[in-house]
Amino acid sequence: MGSSNKIARGVFWTTLLNIVNGVYGFISVPVLIAYFGKADYGLIGLAMSVNVYLRLMDLGFNSTNVRFFSNWLAKKELDKVRKLFQTSLAFYGSIGLLNALILISISCFSGSLFHLEGEQNLILKHLFYILAISAFISWFTSCFDQLIKAHEYVGWTQKITLLPKLCQIAILGVTVWCHLSIEWYYALTAFSMFLVIPFAIHKIRLLAPYISFFPVLDRPIFKTILPYCLNIFSFSLFSFSINYLRPVFLGMQGTIESVADYRILNGIITIVLMLGGAFVGVILPSASKVVALGDREAQNRIAYDGTKYITITLCFCCFGMMSVSQEMLQLYVGSEYLYLSVWLDLWLLTTLTSHNQAISSLILSGSDIRVITYCTIVSSFIGLLACWLLIPYFEVGGTVIGYGIYGLIQILFYYLYYWPKKMHIDSGKVFKCSFLPSVMAGVVAMLLVRYGLKRFLLPVNNDWIELFLEEIVFTLLYIGVVYAFILNAKDKSLFFKLIRKHA
């Protein structure tokens, strides 16, 4: 199978897996809250957040391994591939053991750390024990899919990952119908991920029969990859922290119920972000290619036109959801959670800070990202400090405000310093021509639907139909304004060309 076919399969199966993940995440939240109760469901979110943050111990090995596996496979240096695989087994096995010990240690102090007593504290301890076992297995087998992906079988890994995800959907139903405990649900869900291990081992045996599954730390190989690992790690550490420490802070500074609130909002935001980034790969050319060629004209197209296209998509998703945020919360988890609507709206607005993706791709295509790393460190620290201080007063709102502060610092740094000084990009042009018009279109369409349409909309007995009609009106209004006033002749030509190409 050629590389182009493998890439096409990879795109298809990745998209399908993202859809299944999104649907599962969206439906599981209200089902589990209704079945376990808000407080006990918050325990699941807390345990998962603690464990996800411990994934930082990867130290950047994931992307590093795929890179070095791919390079050495292309050069037929199979002995290095074998040594790196065995080194990864040894490294990941050690990290898995350390992860398990940390989780067990946290469980010993869970009551005082997260202000829990009695049965809730006991349940959280059990969840940490389950996580400790699953974390060790998950770490040890991490390099399996890395080696398979390096052989360009990304589609295969995504396809096989559908199996445990479908099992998790079945587990969700069995939990409710058979009245399983929270520990049983969590154990079955966690261990279902390991259904892929036998298939992965078989695939590796076919692709790389020279591979040994016995862990051995090869010091020269480890020293070769470590500098690249640490470079990736230093950049991702603090951006990872602002995303995954916030619910942990909620558990420590707030209540378990507020962790459940966070999970509710995050379920909706995840859908928006998934839709918001769905078309970036179709619209934008390869940033790394134009940087390597030194093509300034192409870089400007990415900076200005790319930002415009991304902003159009982000604003559609952001303001489209804001126009029906209260209705979405009511249908999603019930009218008793409508108090979250203001925080949902604010969190949706923070997603607009990611309109810098196009220019960021140019930055990351370069070799020096130290200044960006320093900015990320400062903004993450201030954002997390704001979370810690505000959570006692605003509960889940404190995490939203903290994240908003983080995003605001980042975007101001880019607009006021990095883009004009380091990249010679006109920040004023980006803001006035690429960002602001779509935001204004989104705000106008959202206000018309949210405060104008509902006064004239005929009563509909079905809430879902009413939601659908409101979204249809928003879509027509937004697309009409964008097409008439934001897209120029060149943009429209590109748009129709893409439609004909993918029709």
C-alpha cells in the first residue's frame, strides 16, 4: 500500500474515531450524573484528571519515538529500531511503576487533599488503585502503537482503537441496566483499553519480526533521543498544566460537585474544539514547507488568509453554541444546571484565542522556540495562580477565568511583540482584516438568534426541534454575512475549488 493510501486511510479512521469519542464523551456525562449522582461522578473526573497530568512523565517520548523510528526505518537501520523499542519498554515500564506508586501515595492522603470523608473517600481510593494497575500496563505498552505508526499504519491503530471505545459504550449501558457500582464501571472502562494489546503485538510481529519485547535500556540510544525529548517536553509542560491541573485544583480548593460541573462544561467545549479544528488541514498549506523554502509570500498567505479561514470556523462554532447555550445545558444535563451558562459562554469565548494556529504553525516550523516557551511558562503560572485564588469564590468559574487570563496573556504577547518584532507580521492587519470581521459577524448573528428570534419563533413542543431551528437560523445568518462582507473574490474562488475537489 502506497503512502498516499495510508495517509487517506489514516485521515478517515482518525476522523471516525474522533466522532465516536466525541459522541461517547457527550452522552456519557448526563447518563453517569443521572445514575451515580453529581458528587460521585465528580470523583471519576478528579481521578482521571490526576492521572492525565501524570502523563507528563512521558517527557516527550511519544512524538520523539515516532520521529526516530521513522527515520531509522527509512534508512534501514533496523538494529537501532530494535534497540530503541527495547529502551522504550524499559523507560516506559519504569515510568509506569513510578506512576502507580504516586497514585497509591495520593490515595493514602486523598481525604485531606480533596476534603473527602466516609464513603466518598473510600470510593476515590478504590479508583486510584484501579488507575495504578491500568497506568502501569498503559505505560509499558505505549511504544507499541508508536512503532506501528512509524510504519505509516496510523489508520490501523485508529481503527483498532475503535474496539475498546465501542466496548466502553456497551459498558455504559451495562452499568445502568445491571446497576454496577462506580468501581466496577471504572475498572471495566479502564481495562477495556487493553483489548488492543494482542492485536498490536501480532501487527508488530508481522511488520518487524526482528523486534524483541524484552526491555533493555541502551544508553547510547537513550542519549541520542534525550535532547529532542527534552525540547518537546519543555514546550508542552506548561500548556499541558493549564489544561489538566485546573480540575485537580477544583478538587483541592473547591468541591467534588464543582469537578462534575467542570466535566459538564468540558464535554460541550470539546465538541466545539473538535468541530473548530476540523477543516484547518484542508484550508492551510504545509507551513514547514514554506518556511524551509523561505517563501515569504506563502508565509504571508498563511499568516493573513490562514488566520481568516480559521477565525471564520472558530467563530461559527463559538457563537453558534453561545446562541443556544442555555438550551444546550437544559437538554444536556437538565434545568438545574442552567447556572453554568455564564461560565459556558465565557469558556466558549476563550476558544477564540486559538485563532493564532496558522501563525503558530510557522513558529513551530522553525528551530528556536525558547521565547515562546518563556511566554507559555509565565502565562500558565499566572493562569493557574488565578485559578487557585478564584476557585474558593467562583468554584468552576475560577478555572474558566484563570484559563481566560492565560489565553489573553498569550495572544497579547503574540500581537504586541512576537509577530511584529520577530516575524515581521503586521499585527494590526491580522486583527482588523483576519480576526475582527468574523467576530463581529458571529456576535451579530448570535444576538439576533438569542434575543431576537425567540420573540418571534412559534412555540414548538419538541425542545430538540426548537434547538435545531435556532441553529439553522444562526447558520444562515452567519454564512450570509461572511459570504457577502468577509470573503473576497479570491476566497470565494478557493472555496468553490475545494468543493469541486472533494465532491
